Amino acid sequence: MDQPNLSYIESMSGGDKAFEKKLIDIIKQEFPEEKAVYFNNINAKNFKKAAENVHKIKHKISILGLTKSYDAAAYYENNLTENSTEGKVDFENTLQIMTDFLETI
């Protein structure tokens, strides 16, 4: 698994630390709720809604520089639309890696 980083955010900001902080704060605020909604939907076996949740979370995966995890999330999202949970373990590992990273920054 790849590790989260702030490279993309830093490249977008052009050195504007206030912009970087604002974007990070938005991710820190939205991600826990999005993750909780995903787990509610996956536990309820509402795969269509879970796929929508994965789609939304994929953007944050990308922003945090997790390119391999992004591909794995896209694979899982596609499988969910076919009522398959193949890729679930990798995706949920990514969620934990993101949670741990966001708690440190």
C-alpha cells in the first residue's frame, strides 16, 4: 500500500499555507462522516449506496496522493455496482491509513 502525503495539496497551493490548511481542514471534517456513511451502507448490504460513498471518498484518496489505493478503490466501486464486495479489504485498509494520517497532520 502507498502512504498518504501532501504533495498534491502543496502543488495546488503554490505555497499558500492558508489554502493548504483550509483544504486539509475540509478533508478532516468531511472524511470521518463520509467513512461512517460508507460503513453504514456496506453493513446494510446497500451496495449501490456504498459504491456512491466509495466514489466520493476516491477524490480524497487522490488528493492525499494514494495513487495505488485510488485504483483499488475504483476497482471496488465497480464491483459494488455489480453487488460484489471484492476489493473491500484493500479499500477499508486505505480508510484506516487515511484516518491515521489525518490524525497526525
